[in-house]
Amino acid sequence: MTFILRIHRRLDGTVLLAICDKEVCGKKHVEGKLQIDASSTFYKGEEATEEEVKSLFHVATHLNLVGQKAIELAKSMGYVQRDKVVKISGVPYAECVIVRES
């Protein structure tokens, strides 16, 4: 399984992972007033395997997930609940904030 991964390191030390299924990355998905612009620079990253993505979850404070495979991976690791996933033009999308104990 291959994903497109972009790591956003913020000045405050938090890390946002933008994870997109390779098949839906580079496209804009619109449904009514909702849209996911997976063609924006926010999502443009490098190809990454499932194992590479999993290894970064432990440092992430935010996840931005686009596509069925990305959502399923995050769900399998306990980060996303099924009822928190939105579909836009049939493409699943979810965001997640990860709170870690100090």
C-alpha cells in the first residue's frame, strides 16, 4: 500500500501528518459546499509505505487523512472512529488531534 505523505512541522513543536491515498492525491473533490483539495501544496509530499506512515504516528499531534486506505490505517491503530469520517464525492476524509500525556 502506498500513500502520499507530507510532514508539517510547526514552530510550536507539533507535527501534522497529511496522509493521502495515492489514487486520490492530486485531485480536488467537491460535493455541495464541502471540498477536499488534495491537489494543494498541503498534501504534496513523498510516497510512503504503510510501515513508514505507521512509524510516524507516534510523533504526530494532528492527522489529516484523505482516502479509504489512509482512513482504514488510522482506524486500525485506534486514531479514527467510523462515525467521525466524512465522505466528499465518495472520498473519505477525517481529521484527528492526538493528545499525549507529558
